[in-house]
Amino acid sequence: MNRTAANSLGVASLVMMLAALFMIFLYVPSEAEQGIVQRIFYFHVPLAWVAFMAFGLVAISGVFYLWLGDRIWDDLGYAAAESGMVFCTLMLVSGSLWAKPIWGAWWTWDSRLTTTFVLWLMYGGYLMLRAMADDTPQVARFGAVVGVVAALDVPIVIVSVRLWRTIHPAVLVMRNGGHGLEDPRMIATLAVSTLAFMALFAWILLLRFSELRARTRLANLAERLAMAQAAANDVPPRLARGIAGGGPENVPGAVPGAIQ
């Protein structure tokens, strides 16, 4: 990873986030009906958009990994899933904070909330799979399938307010065809906040993706080194790969301590 590019992106996301905070709390007017609590909207909606974008990237990376088998796509999808879960979790938390004073409850099994929670559970399962299972091509392929299937819930979340009866507001595009952001300052604030969260996501994704790529390169280097040593010592390649992955005890039928 180009450290200069990462640092520049980090600084840019910080500046944009400070600008967004200024506009949210000092620039944009309060909404007439909900009052000051409606300012959570400028966090909640960008968090949702970024989470959906991240999960879409997981699906795209999964498709390319299943097609090409190149580990770079698996690393990208894994990094996007982890980053997306951060934003999806914050989206659910901010939504609950907004719901309490407006609906009188922290949570309700509304269609959009329920489909979003299902999305969160599916990608939580994806991350549990990747964290608990061995780092093998088989697990990566299975994870890619899970990532692609889970992303199918994203369009369902988006259209849920129109498919089913819901109390969740449709602020940007109202059900009567209009929109709820009549003041241009509201639109400008939402745009700046969205760009700020997108920059933050890109920075986090870049850092995590670079870490995963470094781990993959180290694993490949360890395997090549073990294979070279195996060739010099007439060790079967299958046993050598087991040693590279953590020792001969990881290979069925291998005797620990047989290779010194």
C-alpha cells in the first residue's frame, strides 16, 4: 500500500467529517415536525448508503473470486465485509436513537428494520465463518457464495417501504412522488455527510485490504519456502504445505516431529 495515499485519504476523510459535523449541528435548519432529533438523519442515511455499497462490493468481489480464483478478490471482499459491518451496525444504532423519541420505542419489527437486521445477521455469519474456519480456498469460495447471496437482501431493504406497510419514513422519495428535503441546505448537508462517510469507508477499507494482502503474501512466501525445503529433503509436497500452514500435525497421517 502506498502509505502517502493512505495518509492523504485519512486526512481528507477527517476534514470532510469535520465539515459535515459543522453543517449538521450549526448550518442546517431543524426539521419542522421532528425538531433537533431529525439531525440524526444526516448520520443514519449516509451510514446506510455506505453499508449497502460495502456489501455490494462484497458480492462483486465474490463473483470475481469464484470466476477467476485470484486471492486478491477474496481479500477485497473480506475487507469490504468487515468495513461494511461497522457501518451497518452504526446504522442500526443511529436508527434506534432516532426511533425512540419519534416512535416511542427503540425497536419495532417494521419491514425495513427487519430486512436490515437480517442483512446484518447474514454478514455477521459471513465474518464468523471467516474468523473461525481455516484460511483455505474452500472456505474462501464458500464465503464468496455467502457474500453474494447475502447481498441480494440489499435491494429488498431499499424497496421494503414500498412493498409492505411500514412506519419507516421515505424521506428522499416520498410515497406521493415528492421528497422531504425542501430546504437546499438539507440537501447540501446530506451530500457533504455522505461524501465524508464514503471517504471514511474508503480509508478503512484501504487499510484493512492492505493488511490482508500482506498476510496473503506472507502465507504464500511461507508455503514456497516450505516447498523448497521439502524438495531439498525429499519431503512429499502435501506434507510440506501442511508444515507451511502450521506444522505437520495439520496433515492427516503425518507424524509430528518427523521433520526437523
